[in-house]
Amino acid sequence: MIHAGSANAVGNSLSAASRRHCTRRSESSESSIQRESVIASSLGLTPDPAPSQASFWQGMAPIVSPEMPFNAGSIARLREILRQNPVAIPACGALALFVIWASDEAGYPLTHWAPGGLILLALLAITLYALPLRAREVPPAVRVAMLCLALYAALSFLSILWAQVPGDAWEGADRTLVYLFVFSLFALWPQSGPSAALLLGAWTIAMVVLALFALLHVDAAAHPATLFSEGRLKYPADYENACAAVWCMVLWPALLLSASGRLPWALRGLFAAGTVLLADLALLSQSRGSLFATVVMLILVFALLPGRVRTFAVLVPVAIGVGVTAPTVLDVGDRVLHGGDVPAALHSATAAILVAAVLVGAMVAAGRPRSRVAVRSTRRPAAACTGRSARSQ
């Protein structure tokens, strides 16, 4: 009797503690959902008026788990990534702004970057309100970097006092604030692997589409020579070196994503084709600085990043495609500089670039990545162990 009474008392205590824990967890979950819903509402998304633990936005699939099929719908996975990483939503807005800047003089004019800076400030303020941070939650390296960037902005504003042209100094100092806003938005809140891949992939695809539009626009221009300066393409950045830098900036993410074994074959082929397109478009600008930067990036990619064999396997067809089209691409600049049939040269270069991009993309897409097979093979033992443990209980 004494043991039974003790067991009942212990059981009642554990039940009460469990109820209190569940209550606190529910309150914490509701407050977290309320904070996350602010950012969705601010950006035009429709949260579920009665959210549950399994679903935050209307129509969203539950959290991806071992019970969910591996081939769950792409839309369901996308919604789940955004639900688990709400900071990816304002980051997507910032990336869309970057693409808009790249399409028109690389965002250099004041009338371009100043309104964009206000948009970035608004996105940062909304994110800070919806997902508040504590100083100890930010990694020390990020805090040091932010402090250095803030001090640089403060020094830029201070330089107005001794600048010969205060207006130019003021404009330059305002630019440093835009850099600070961008760094803060992307560095303060951690991204998961899927959300980071989503952001990088979406931005890369958007820039590849922009590169294709730029190539076709130059080829169809009535007076294409006006888009060149001394035989070097200056469209759309209106400056040759900046134009090459815009495309080379996207080239490396496209190459590395095309070498990823976890992406579907269609995306890998798209990124590989985009790599050829971006490289040839940068080659039209004939920037010596981008050539030196390419050598440095090649060394860094193979020295610091894993998956060197896969990267090399993708780099070989990409390099062959760019090498085959390089003479035709460089001939355009010679025709512009020394006189000749510029439209004909552009037509030949455009056709060569597109054919090479399609062939390289098809070759990479047909490749068989090993890591995806490894991921699938490692899931089965884990699921079997889970099933055995469940049956044993």
C-alpha cells in the first residue's frame, strides 16, 4: 500500500510537471509564431489565422520528417523552408533588388541605389521587429565585422568635414550605410542549409536569365556598336570592368551549384549552361581584372572547398565550351574596334554561345552524381532502425 501510494504521488507529480512544461512550450511556440507572422504579413503573405504546430501558413505541408516521402512536392518543401527560416523572405526581397540594380548600370547612379537603400533599411527594420535578436546570439566574428563596417561608415561621414567636395563625400558615406544594411540583413540571422541554397540558387537563376536577356538584346540592337567602348561590351553596367564583374560574380555560384550532387539533373544542367553563358558574356567585356580574379578564384575553390573531383568534372566541359566559343566572342570586339560587319559577328557569337551552353548543360545534366545516391542509401538503415526500435517498444 505504501509503495502504491508513493507511485501514485510520483505519477501525479510527473503529470503536473508535464502539464506545466507543455503549457510553457505552447506559450513559447505561440509567441514565436506571432513574431514570425509579422514578417509574413508585412511582405504581403497570408498567415493561417489559426496556426497549429503542424502548419503555419495556409496550405503548407507539415514539417519534413522521416514519415514524409523523400520525393515530397517541391512547393511543399519550399514552403517548409520559408516557414522554418522566415528571415529568408526579406533576404529574397534584397536579392530581387540586386538583380534590378544589375540590369541598369549596376545600381551606380544615385537615383538607383538611394531608393534601394531605403528599401533595404525597411527590410532590416521589419526583420528586427519580427525576429528580435540578443547580442549574445550573434557570433563574435559577425559582431566584430559589423563593428568594423559601422566604424568605416562613421569615418566616411566624418570625412565630410575636410572633403574638398562635401556633397560627394556625403554621397559616398551614404553608400557605406547601404553596405552596412546589406551585411546586417544577411549576417545577423543564421540561415539553414536549405534556405541558403534556395537564396543562392534563386539569385543565380535570376542573373542567368538577365545574362541571356543582355546577350539577346545586344545581338538584336539596331546599332550594337554603341553598346561597346573601345571594342569592349559595356552593357548593361555602362562600364566595361563593372560589366565583366557583374557576370563573373555569378559565375562561381553557378559552377559550384552545377557540381552539387543534391540538386536535380535539370537544375544542374541549367547552372552549367548558365556558367558558359556568364563566362562568354564577361569575355565580351575583355576585362583584365576579371581574368586575374578568375585565376585567384580557381585556386581558392580547389584549395578550400570540398567536392573537388565533382567540381573538376563539371569544370572540364565548361572550360571546353568557353574555349571553343572564345575566338568567335573575341572577334566581335575586333570588328567593333577596327571596323567590319558587327551585326554578323554578333549573330555568330550569340549562336555559338547558346549552342555551347545547351550542349554543356545537357552533358552535365546527364552525369550521375554520387552524393544523391549516398543520401538515399543512408536513409534506409536509419528508417529500418527507427522501425525496429518502435516495434521493440
